[in-house]
Amino acid sequence: MRVDDNLAPQNGRSKKIVVVAHCILNQNSRVQGLAKFKGTITPVVEILTKSGVGIIQMPCPEFLYMGYKRWAQTKEQYDITPYRKFCRKIAKQIAEQIQEYAKNNVKTLIILGIEGSPTCAVTETTKGYKGGKHAKNKEQKTTKT
């Protein structure tokens, strides 16, 4: 059942959202030894909370695909057809959420990735097959809002 927009109270909503990589709100999902904070990435969460935006937490594809006890891998190691298909399903669900918000005049301000992540990085990821080195992400896409 959908509530008529004319009857639904606004309740002081900001009508603004940000989409964040899973580990920004849950460092427990990171590969063993890579978590830099106990629970959330506190400085980021504090900024988002103070700004009054809603937060969409993307699922962690690496955690869901490989599990909690996985080892660190690089972008190339995850670049296999089954994993790409898995990530497309997740991305489609997130895109549908963003579209639903947009249809209702809720603005997506930013999508936050995680530096160094083979899946969720924006500008820098791990590269190679032997240990992995940090490298600039050539597929970086940014948009102005």
C-alpha cells in the first residue's frame, strides 16, 4: 500500500541521500587486518550525521561473494565473469533504490567508495596478482551534482 504524497507528513526530511560503501558503516566486513576503525569510519559518519542526509549502505560484494574469512585480493583477481554478474545484481538493486528516491524528489548527493578496495574504490585500487600494489583507477567516473 502506498501513502498518497499529499497525506504523508514530511517529518522534516532533508530529501538528500548519500550512498556509501558497506565498510564505511561496518569495518567488521573488511578483510582481516585491513580495518582502520573498530566499527564505523567515525569521521565520515560524523560528517554525514551532522549534515542531516539519509544514508544508503551498499552491500559488500566481496564479503557476500567470498565470506568473512577471505584473503585480500586485487582488482584483477576479482575480475572474473561470475563475480561481475554477482556485482551487476547488487548494482541494479542500488540503482533501483536511487531511482525511486529521485522519482520522489530526493537528491543523491554522492556515492562514497573506499580507497584501495578492488571493488569499491573510486580513484585508487589494488592491482596485480602478486601481493597487489596501489594504482590509480583508470575507470574512474565522477559527476557533478
